[in-house]
Amino acid sequence: MAVNPRDLRTAFGKFATGVTIITARSGDTHHGMTANSFTSVSIEPPMLLVCVSKKARALGVIVECGEFGVSVLAEDQQDVSNHFAGKPEFDEVIFASLGGIPTIKGAIAQFGCALYAAYDAGDHEILVGEIKGYAYNDGRPLLYHGGSYQALARQGEQDT
């Protein structure tokens, strides 16, 4: 079976995901990228993974500094997602920090990780991070499905 890349992207888009920002620091400069390939790996020891395009500038920074942050965006942070997806909507991002690892202020969950392993995976690298710190709050997540942002319906809400 021949795989059509555009068609495959559409098929992958049928899976609803949360939206994360992967962050790292090089000197005084913060780098980030929007990603939806994120999952927990292990509770003991605490680990997660993200998939980062080999074309992403942030990948080299993460490998060089040996640590990265993951911020799960809140439903009102679509502009932050767009900013790090290469569609800047503002001049300055407000960063937070977990033990010196940059994260995104206002995210509903934040993880600070030491790079544990990196695996070649086609046009991406699979980065496994050992979680060194985390924080979370009770906000609602920003979702992505079928090529656009979505929101969770509150229980009892229906489409009209």
C-alpha cells in the first residue's frame, strides 16, 4: 500500500489530542514548539515522552542542555499554541519555571524533565524525559482534532 503523506496526516488528525508546548533554554534564550505527541511512560520512575521533528530548532537545544519542559495548554491558550507553531500573535511569551526548566505560565499542567533517552524515529526524535518536577491546576485543556482547535463540552451541554 502506498502512503500519501497528506492523507496520512488527515487520518492521524482523527485522533483528538491535547496541545502542549515543549520548551528548553540555551543561555538566556528560551525556545519552544507546539506539539501534540506527548504521553506518560512510567510512574516509577516518573517518565514521559514527546516526539519532536528533526527540523525543529528546539530539538538541538534540548539535546545540548539535557532538559526540557512540557506545558499542557489551557483552553484559553490557543494564541500561545499558534505562537509556537510559527504563527506569532504577540511579542513576548510569559514563561514559568520548574527548577530552572522553562514552562508556560497559565498551562494546566507543567513538567520539568531531564533528557533520559532519544530515539531516532523517521522524521522525528522520540525524547524520553525523567520528570524532575511538575505542577497542575483545575483548568480545562485546549484540544486539537481534525486540523482545528476544539473545546470540551461541559456535561449536559449539547450542540444546537
